[in-house]
Amino acid sequence: MSKALLVKTGDNVATSLARLASGQRVTLQADDGEVHVDLAEDIEFGHKFAVRGIPAGDPIVKYAETIGLASRDIAPGEWVHVHNVESVRARGDRARSPG
């Protein structure tokens, strides 16, 4: 059984299906092959981790959908959560400019 879920190859985060330990190598089945990630820190069940490096400002992509922006550089295998992701959904401070 896989220990994490990667839905689309273009996703840059995977979701843990068990508690995962720092230093553990996780093998993910993607739609066009396998991806291997060495975890940089412990990942709790249901939490996300970076499948590859994500530069600050780049989209966080899960299930082929942008779910936020990296608020800082995120290393492969690093926990991805509110401490390093800025939400872009339903943001009132990101109003469109007039005209």
C-alpha cells in the first residue's frame, strides 16, 4: 500500500496516508510513472509535502488545482502547510483593479 497520494504528475505536493518520518523515502505512483521523495521532516497523516522544490511565489498544486502560493522557498520533502503557503482563495484583499 502506498504511504502517500499524488494524483497528477503536475502536482507539486502529495498527501500522506500515514504518519511519515523525516528521512524516509516515499515512492509515489503518478499517472506516468513513479516519483521518489526523501522527506525533510516528519509528516502527519493527511498533511501535504513537497514532491519537488517550490520557489517562493509559485503555485502550490494539488489535484491539478492551485490551492495557494508558496510564501517562501519549499524544499523537496518539506511539510507544506499554513507556515509556508499563502491562500489565494476568497481573498478580499486581492480585489481586481478597476477598468
